[in-house]
Amino acid sequence: MNYLVWQANPAGGYCTLEYLKNVDDPHELKRGESRGQGFPSDACFHMDKSHPKEIKLPDNIYNLDRMIVVSQKLKELVDSKKSPYTEFLPVTIINHKGRVASKDYFVVNPYRVEDCIALDQSDIDWNPIDSELISACFELVINEKRIDQGLLLFRPKYIPTIVMVREDLANAVMDGDFTGIRFVEIDEFEL
């Protein structure tokens, strides 16, 4: 399999974040919609109050929205690979005292959605409210022939809340010794 699922890997001492603030309809960022035009300059995440002692900033920060929130350093690596249909939206991280912890973080938003899930081979439950979304996935099978080979990052149709990453980009990130990140094999992914 040439693709993995990008996930945050929260660890002790590193902060986690609450929900994205000051952005109208932030769910568009989890549906594969471009938000680069007019993205608000005051977009921010507050550190999660339920973990007040965790203040260290990793390169990839877990957040309640489950968006990919990365440091300037990790953004630069991903951006250097020239991933098409990917935008980097600047966000400020606010610490537990309400002060700016960093202005050097970005939401990575791949806005290309690929119809690549082999539905007949995957073990899934459909969302009872939206029949175009998968609400649970116990076994995910991907048909790589249905993926544009030029994509480094994309969202799978029916589960656009997750981001898939091509293995060569994942390897470059892992070689960079970044914190707070993990890549999950497709056959180990569950939702």
C-alpha cells in the first residue's frame, strides 16, 4: 500500500488544542473545500483546558477538530514537496493564560477528494443522517488505481475528515524527526 493516514500523536508534556475559533463553518476544512481565499487572520486554537500542565508545542498538534495543525518547520517540509491541491492556513496558538504561544502554526488543508474506497471490500457503517458519509470503519480497503498518482495529500470520498498521505511524503516527514505525528497503515485504520 502506497498511502497512509496522517494522524496526530498526542504525548505527555505536549499540549492539545480545543476547537478552531473565529472561522465561519470550520467543517469545510474537514470536507475537502478550499478556504485559502479570505481565511481570517484571527483564526486560532486555544490549548485544551483539561490538560493545563501540557504546554510544550509539538510539530503536529492534536486538536478536538482533528485537523492537521503543524509547525512552520513541518509546513515548510510539506510545502517543499509541492503537493497539489493543498493549502496552509495560518493559525495562532493561545496558551492556558490566554496569551499567544505561537503564530507559527498552520492548518494543512488538502482540498482534493478522491473516490478511492473499495466500498464492497471495506467493513463500514454508513452515517444514518448523511448517506454520503461513513460513520464507522472497521476495515478500510483502498483502490489505488482510482487515486491521482500526482497527489501527495488528499481526502477519501465518504470519509473526508481524514487525510491520506503518499508513502514517500510520510517517509520524508518521519526522517525529519518531527514530534506529535504518526502515520497509520490503511489496514490498521479504524474510525
